[in-house]
Amino acid sequence: MPQSRKCGKKGHFLKIEVDTRLCLSCNESFAQKGKILTEKITDAKNTASVSKDPTDIIKFWRLVEDHGSELLALHQLYNLQPSHELLDLIEAGL
Ligand SMILES: [Zn+2]
């Protein structure tokens, strides 16, 4: 019987996302939170790459790391393995 890995909801007719094995509502909230964090990481990374001031560069890389840990924690919360793309994204470039 299909069962959501996050909320534990199950049922013969429960729709489960194949990739995440989450029910649709868990999958939706994971996707929303993940998207926000991914955008913050991408922004901080882009800002770091165009900054000239070393202090700024360090500051923005810290942000990448901070949001990266949040994103990893989010994956753990939903019992998901972070993808390689994600690990590449949050890897600090210092
Ligand atoms: Zn669920």
C-alpha cells in the first residue's frame, strides 16, 4: 500500500510522487520550501561571484553555506537524499 515517507499517510488510492515517495501535500510543501532555499543559495552564489570586496565574498559564501545546511536539514526532515546537483550547488567555493 502506498505510504508517504513524511507524514505516514497511507491508502490504496493515495497518490505518491515516485521520485520522493511523498504524498502530494508533503511533496508540495517540500518543493515550496526547497525552491525558496535554492533561490537564496543561487542568489548568494551569484552575488559572491561578482563581488570585488573580499569581505563581501566571504559574507555571501557564508550565506551559501547557511542556506545549504538548511536545505540539507529540510531533506532530512522529509527523509530524502540530497541530489548531486544540490551538493554541487551548496559546496562552498572557497
Ligand atoms: Zn505525506
